[in-house]
Amino acid sequence: MTLTPPEVYPNKGTYSLTIYDLRFLQSAQYLHRERAFWQERSDLEGLDEDHFILVVRSEPGREVPS
């Protein structure tokens, strides 16, 4: 069952999704560090003012580490 429409995140490649709760200072620090590391291979989606999802796309033939 797909919860996200295919036009948002196509089914090609592997994606890693991480949810961050910014009410905790350490979460904000981790989010900024991870976003800087993945740069153009990532997108940031806001759920509300305190919760964000970091979406990381893998390159073909290369897995996203968990």
C-alpha cells in the first residue's frame, strides 16, 4: 500500500525517511547536520511547525545507510 502519491516520490531508487521533533534541541542539531551532509540528495518536508521529515534519495546501485 502506497501512502504517498507516485508523482511526489517516484518508485525509482531507495528513499530514507527520518522524522525530527524540533521541540528537542538535539533533534534540530541532528536535522541540520544530516541536511548539510546529504545536500542535494535530500529534501525537507514540514509536517507542522515542530515536526519535519528528511527525505534522502540513494544513488542507483548505492544504498542509503541506516
